[in-house]
Amino acid sequence: MRAHIVIIGAGISGLTAAITIGEGVDKLIAAGETIARPEMTLLDAADWIGGRARTDELSTGVSVDAGAHWFHGGARNPFYKWACDRHYDLGPIGIDTATRRFNVSVEGAVAPEQREWAMNRLYEMYAIWKAQHRDEDVSLRQLADMSKSRVIVAVAEERANNWMAVDSAAKVSSDEFWGDDAGSGGMQLQDGIEKLIAAMTNEARYYKADIQLRRIVQTVRKAGKHFVVVTDKDTVEADYVLSTLSVGALKSHGVRFDKSARSQLDPVLAGVTAAKMTKIFVPLRPEFFAERNIAPDTFVTIYEQRHAWLLHLRTDGKPLVTIFASGAMSDLVEQSHYADIENQMLDLLDRVGEPDLSGARNNLEGRFHITDWTTNPNFLAAYSAMLPGVKRRNPLVIGNLVFAGEAFVQDLKKSPSQMTGAWESGRIAGKKILTKLALEARRASEVGSGPQSS
């Protein structure tokens, strides 16, 4: 009998798991193993495939990546290498070196030269701490407090907000903050991340994965040796269930799991916090950038006492400004009226003198586009961040129920919280289910070829 695998979520993790299982089964069959190809069903509440990797089109016709954007680390990114090895058509590739950076301090925020000194000092203190406490972690706020410097504390809080996308440096693991060497910028697909998603979708469907959209999973419960997956439309029986739900969605209990599963999942979730990030796309006339000689992929950070705004100018050469609102500001932006956000963001641009962004109000070309990752009940977070002292882990396996996604990646060098982490987690989860399938097939084969009575 064919096993039925239900994958909750058709994002990068879910698609990768389906591809890994399908490809793995083919290899087992080619090696002479007696194994039936499993039935795979991907259920997603959204009306698009890709999860938090999605390409949207602005009112001007310009395409933008609403969520995941970069292959951090460039050509050495393992997810990018994997996609290239599979001969995916990714279209033209852009390189963002993230070297064109400007800092603007307003409203009494820390001056740029002080910020650079504070960051260097913070790292020195972290290196000293690790030398003395090799197996221990410390929050970014604790590290800053040790300095007795108001400036260092202020900068630590800024970085917690605009880089880690959490509300407090007390929630930031120093190991995680300093441990990911991918950095900002990287390779980007000029035709949008949808090119990658389309290629992965085609391969998942080649392996007969049935991708069903607008299917809201409500309950996953054990029923004997199987699982019953209840959606808003019907009930599905499964032998294996792989959840790739976001940390925010898992913490909200939007999907009900058995108490036995929750008893193992909740302690893991207790060490993770939801990172909140909203993108605000501001389409402007191309002449606006040409007149000011603004190069593609220029970054500006505006530091205020209450928030730090990251601006990405001419993303991949496109005529727009992408404004990132993070932490508590992400909530506020997504819950505010469109007209209010438009006015506030245009006022914000007027405050940038280098490069000169004044007058953007008179150069608008189309409507603002605002993402809703923080408030969308299917996500409730842009990505994840680990609390201090908590180590990341690989996919959580509870019998034939597996939890994966960008939060479930142990190796900090594999970019947890990013689309590369989502890919890595889906790959690991797929291999774990594949191992279980192979083991069950061998057991069935041994039973079938056992001693026969004469």
C-alpha cells in the first residue's frame, strides 16, 4: 500500500521536502529496493505557492519580492548551489554587495561614528565573554549593560530592532547575532523569487505532489497508526504529517495538535520568538533617482530614538524605495490606515539628505504596497529568532509527525531564519521521512518473504 504524506505549507520547506522524498524514492527503486511511491499532498491556507517567498506586482507593473529576497552569501549559498545543480531556470541574476551605505541620525539618536565604535566594542566584549564562557550564551542587552555605556546600550537596542526584528535586546542571543556570517546583500533574481518557486513547484509536481491552496488546516490528531488532518473543507487521512508552519502560527495554536505532540513542541517554541518585519514599497519616477545619481542597491538607515528604518534604494535597479519596518513598528504599520502610512513614509524620505530623497512626494508613480507578514494569521511573523541561551535544533520528529521550517535549523552557518534555512530544514525533514518509508518497506518485504508453511 502507498503511504500518504501530508505536508502543511507549500513554501520553500514544504516544496523542498516533497522534492527530497520524491527524488529519494526514485533512487531507492533504482537501487533495487521494493518501495511504493508515496502519495504526497501539500495543503496551504494561502492562495499562492511559496509561503513567505512571494513576488508581487506593483500598480506600476514593477515586480517586487514581498518576502525572502536574497541568496545571502552569494554564489557560495548552498540553496543557490542546489538550485543550479538542478538546472532551474532562475533568469538573470543580480549582485547586491551591500557596500553603498548611508546612516542618518535624527531626534537625538546615536551619531554614526559613535555607532561604529559601539558595535566594535560590543563585538570585542562578546569575544572576551566567549573566551571565558565557551559553552554559554548571553543576551545582547546583558552584554551591552556590562559596558556601562549608554551609547552601547542604545546601539544594542537599535540592532535588536532593525536587524533581529524583535522588540528588545534582552531577547537577542549573542551567539545567534554574531554567529551568522552570511551578512546582508547577496544574489537576487531579477525576475523575482517566483522564478525559483515555479521551478520547485514543477519538480514537486513531477514527483506527483498534489498542491492544494486555500486549504486551512484546523486539527491534526492521531487515530491509531494514522493521522486525521481536518481542514476547513474536508478531512484527510495520512500516514505521515510534516508541518512547516511558521513560529508565529504554531504559537497562536491556530492548528490544534494532540496534547502528546504539544508537550514536546511547546518547550521548543518557548525558546523561539517571532521576528516581525514589514516591507513598504514606494514606487518613484526613474528620473528621481537619475537626477540624484543614486546607484542601484543603495542602503540608508534612518536612526530615530524610537525606531531605526532601513531603506533599500533601487532594489536590483528598479525605480523604488523599499522601507523596512521591524519589531513593534511592524505591528503598527500593518494595522494603520494606508493614507497615514503613506504620509509618514514620505515625510521620512524628506529627512534624508545624503543621498537626497527630498521631494519623493512629488515623484510618486503608483500606489504604496505594504506587506502583512506580521498580522496575517497564516504567518504572524516574517521569520524567527532564538532567545538567549537556547540552541537551535533541526526538525522535531515525534513519531511520524515532523515539524520543520526556517526556525528548525541547528547549524548557524546554514542561515536559519532565512529562505536558505527553510530549504535546509525541508531537506532534512524530507530525508527523515524517506528513512522511515524505506524502513517500513523493508519490514513489509521481510514479512512477505518469511517462511511459508508446506
